Amino acid sequence: MKESEATTIPELKNDATSEQELTYSYPVHWFRGTIFQILVVGGVFFCGMYNALSSLGAGGLATPWYANATAAAGYVFMAFFCLIGGIIVGKIGVKAALLISSTGDIIYAGSLYLNSKNGTQWFLMFGSIISGCTDGLMYTVEGPVITSYPEPHRRGRMLALWVFMRNAAPVIGGAIIFGLNSSLDSSGGVSLETYLVIIGIMCAGPFIATLLSHPENVQRKDGVKIRMRMAGWRQTFNEWYQVVCSANILLLCPLFFTSWFYGSYIGYKNTGTLQTQYMNVRTRALCAFTIPWGDIAGGFLIGYFLDNQRMSIKQRARWSWIGLMILNLALWTWTAIVTKQLEDEQPVIDWTSGGLFGKTFILFVLFDLATMATQTSLYWIISQMSDDFIALSYMTGTLRGVECAGQAVAYGIKSSNTTDWLSIGMNVGLIIFSLPFAWIVIRKIGVVEFEKISFSHFAHEEKTADEKSIDEKEPA
């Protein structure tokens, strides 16, 4: 993005013209269309069922501390593979990468089954690490697919469709968990049948992954072709470094880091300490089934808002970001009030607990809504920065890698019995800290054009260097 405007930035004229209705719609085969590609990626995520299994805290362990330790280890490896995953995708291709990434959660599910049946905790840690590696690779595949495949004028709605597909897994999985565990009104683990049913669904993921189209075979209604460049190792690492160290990505990193930091306490897909400490099994099973609807609602609300052609791109970017930040801070204020009440009363919450259940349940739903809306908007922001598939894989990989690093730190803190107020204070502090850095980028969207990150100059430099070396070898 151009940085020359220091004080006042002139607003672009007709900033939404690139997103207006197409003057001509090219014919598209459904199998190669962008909607089908989003459905494939979402279908693989659906079959992963990781979120559904995680919704009871490592299978509903009586204490959450070991569950948080395994989650922290998984997120460390996930963060690493998110950061380097774009390089792997560029070398082996999107279909192979998606196929490999669809296998790790099956191993994790098996580790949960054996832990619940035989108490095999070492395999639980191993399964979490394998799942972290493959999930990190999956995020670097799905990121450029959901940001570069869709046409610009409906990118927000395609992101919403992706959110729906990835959260259909915890809804369906949660329904299975709820049906198999609704009679368990005590704390502890879920029934063994839960794992067998979900593992069966997971095995369909690798087959769905083979349906993904290569970028150059995708057909868009605007006729634009998606290119996936092949590059040598030197060029690849140069490009990766340029993206990871670009000013705009670095400015967004504090917001990336904090966007999922809440999970170890409130609970990403209900894995947090607040649920495992205070709710019984059947109430957590109910939450696993119902709370993901908050994610779906958040994705669709923000997706349609970001595609609203009656507002300029600048207005959509600014109003969505301001609204989401206010909502997140308000929810943490609510969390502090609920936490104080729970610490005073030390209840075991059942769905029959009346007002106390209602306060915590609605809080979880709104947190999922706000967090998924925030992440959807972050992907939309990144989609404004480049139209290069490989560049977007590095960007979205950085987004997810930094997010996973934040989750690893958050779960590491809660892997021991630390005070809940530490989690609350750190979340509020990180959000406030990230605001001024993110605003520097947000205020430019729809005002000045991003310099689309392109790496053709690296290829030119390598070619020039090769030609120079040949000339030097030739006799005078």
C-alpha cells in the first residue's frame, strides 16, 4: 500500500466500481465454479469434526488443565505450519495439500477415544500435535481459496458460506454429542460411542478433498483467470519474506494475535476453562450443539455487510471494524461480571439452573458471533491487499499462524490453575493495544489503493542473474 500520504489521504473516487454488477457474465460449469470450491473446502473442514470433539474439553476430562496443555502444544505446531504452509502449498499444489491436511484430525479423534477408554494420555498429546501440523497446512490452503477464488463483488457472501460450512461441523457433531450424552447430568467424559460416530464422519474428508479444482481450472463469472505461479526455492523464500515482513501485515499482527486469545477461558467451540469448570456434561453437550450457530450468524451478518454496494468500501471497512471492537470490549465487561458471580457461588451449572445458565449461555453465543465476524472481516481485509494466489497463501497463513501463536500462549497460561482474572485482563489489554496499529491499515481501505503484492520482479532478477552468469562464462 502506498505510504507517501502522511497527513491527509485523498479519498479514491468511485471506490466501489470494481465491485459493481458485472456487465457480462461468463458461462461457468458448476464443478469448476467458485461456489463449489468453497463448498469443497468447507466440506473438508466439516468432516474434520475437530471443533465438535473439542467442545467438551479433550473428551470431557474432569479437569481442564491437561486438556489446555495438549491444546497449547497443538497450537504451537499449528502456528509454525501456518507460517510455512504457503511454501508447501506452492510446491505440492492445493489439492495434495488439502488431502494431507484432512488426515490429522482423524488421528486426534483416535487419541481422544483411547484416552477416554484406556487413559492413554501420551497419545492425546501426540494426536494434538499431529492435528496441529495438518490443520496449519489446511489453513494455508483454504485461506487463498476463499479470498482469491470468489469474484470481488460477492467475496463477503462467499466468506459467509465458508463460515457456515466450517461451523456446520460443530452443529452436527454437537447434535450427535448431545443425543448421546443428554442423560449425563454430572461432570466427566462423554460416552465412547460419541467418538466412533464422529470418526466415521471424519473418514470422508480425504475423499472430498480430491474434488478441489486447481486454481487455473477455476471458472469465475467475471472471466478472470487465477494463476498459481511455480517458483524456485530462492524466489519462494524471497516472496515469503516480503509478505511476512510487509508493513501492513506487521501492523495487523497484534490484532491477529488477540483475535482467538479468548478461547482458553471463554472457549473456542466451548473448550474453555469457564465451561469445563462450571458446567456438567449434558449442559456442555447442549452448548456444543447450539453455540456454533453464533459463528454462523456472525459470518453471514458481516459477510452481507461487507458486500453492501450501497456503502463505499471505506465505510464498510471502518464501520465493521469499529463495531466489532466495541462489541468485543463490551463482552469482556460482561465476562468480568459473570466471573465474579461464578467465583462467589461455585455452582455446577445445568440447563435447569435458570438465570445463571442463561447469562453464561448467551455470553458464549455472542462471543462466537463476535469472534467469527472479526475473523471474516480480517480475511476480507487481506483480500484487498493482493490478487496473487501464492501471496494470499502467505498472508492468510501469517494471519492464522499469529492467531495460533496467541492461542498457544492463552492455553499455556490456562494449563495450570491460574486466576481467571489474568485471562480477562490480558484479553482486554491485547485488544486495546492492537487498536492503533490496526487502524493505520483500516483507514486506508477504500481511500488509497493497495499496491497489489506481486513478485514478478523476483523472477526477473533471477533471470537477469542467470543471464549475467552465462555472459561472464562466455569468452571475450
